[in-house]
Amino acid sequence: MSVQRELFPGVLLEVGYMGNKAVKMPVDRNFNGTPLQYLSTSPSRDQATIDRLSANVANPFAGLLPGTNLNGSTVPRSQLLAPFPHFAGANGVAGQAFTDGSSHFHALEARIEKRFSKGFLTMVNFQKSKLLEKRSRLNDWEPLLEKRIAAEDRPYRLVWSGTYDLPFGTGKAFLKSANRLVNLAVGDWNINLITTLTTGAPLNWGNVIYLGGPLNLTTHNVDGALDTTQFNRIPAQQLASNRRTFPTRFANLRQDSVKQVDFSVIKGFRITENVKMTYRCEFFNSTNRAIFNAPDLGPTSSTFGRILGQANTPRRIQMALRLVF
């Protein structure tokens, strides 16, 4: 739903709302995980529960399942507590593409367009949006799906594009009476620009122990994107065999944003009345700005909090000649 208004001759303003609700989205599910009642609810590592679930006990399937790791005399207690203990592995019995997933999308959109006149055209598009989803569970036997920010969510997006035919050469505002040689040098030049500003993707968190306090997330600091002292980093104290409550994503914790400027220069050469040569030079990521990947979010990793890669490519320049006849 949108409303348009012509502010000035050739200048259009459009403001609108876009909404979407998706249902019956595919969700995979593990049916052979440890039931919730046997998992620890402690916010810190519960070694007693871990030991109890991992302890080896007499195997009732000994000798009955040749060729599997369930054929021995003992098995971990957690295997026998699973709903289908005669199937090995955490994903021994899995369901695919159940249709209980859903998503909600809301967006405010605005556009200002200056229509092509006097060799100039420009357009500015702005979007403020939110995309929420329910497509996974924090724990295998959790009755409800986790409501979280979707991986595709980008709250803010601004794109400014424009094209300008330079006013020089035959028939233009300046040097309109230029001879053929002068017009060959200064005429038929065109400049195009696209500037894109977009919020980064949300970070994905594991089953970590967060101690509290500000993370001071700085997505352009490759050697220390966040305050790692706010997490328990001791390997022997990490969570296991617990009922997870720490969310997988937060709306305000995101990787590096997109800030990119692309532009091109086009020059036309009139060879004869019916033959024209066009030269193009295009600059992608013209400012050569690095857009970084998400930092390492594994608390026990030696590179925890560091950014190890670049999400975009460095500046690229390509040129082309096109003959039109």
C-alpha cells in the first residue's frame, strides 16, 4: 500500500507500507535428542548431569545391531534415554520439512524520484523494516519454535542512484556549436552512480555463557570486535547436556554494515549516421572499502572476537567497447 505525490514538476515522492506473513515454512527436527527433563537447567556447567548422561551402562542391544556402534556391551546412558535408542547418533531419527514454520515482515518504504530531464535523473530509495521468523528450536524437544530475527533482516537500507549526461557538445548547453573534432573529445559523456548503505546481518551465537555487561561491538576492528571478557572462555567450564535458553540472534548485534559506492563513465563516439562506438569504464566498490565478515564467536577459540575475513571484494574496474550499427 503506497501513496504518491508530485512535489514539483518531474519530482515524485512515494511513501508506502509492505507487509508479509508466511506460514507452513519448512522446519527440520531431530526426534532422537535427549528429552528435556533429563537436561540441566543450571546457568553454569552442570558436571553431575554431564557425567550421568555420558556414563556407560549395560547395552540391551548388545549383539543385536551388527555394524553399528550400538552393538557393544555398554552404551552411554543418554542413548537409552532417547525416544528411539536403537538408532545411533543425535540425529538418528530426523524429520524434514515440517510445515510449522512462519515469518513476519513489516517495512516502511519511501522513494524520491527526479525523472529524466535536462540530461539528469536521480532516485533515492529508503526502507526501514523488520523480519522475524520461527524456523528452528533451541532444544530438540522444545514445544515451541524460537522467535528470532531472521538472517535476512536488514533494518535500514538506503540506495541512491543517478545518471547525468554532461552538457557539453553538439546540441548541449555548452559548446553546442563545437566542430566534429571538439565534439569527439567533449561530447556524449555520461556518468552513473549507485550508493548503497545497508545494516549488517545479525550475528549467530552458540550455547555460550554470557557473564553480563556491554560487548562494545565494533565491527571494523579486526583484532577485537567485541569485549571477550564478558564470556566464560574456560574450555572445562562450557555448557553441555543443558536446556539452552541463550538466544541464537539479537537484533542489535550485527556484523559490518554495507557502505558501497559504484559508478561508471560512458563515452559515445558517433562514427557515421548509423554507426556508433560506446566506451564504458565501471568501478565496483570504487572507494575500496572493506566489508568484514562476522567475528569468531566461539568463546574457547584462540581467535574469539577477531574478524578473520572480508565479505566483499576489493575495488574492481572493468572496461568495454561496444559497436552499434
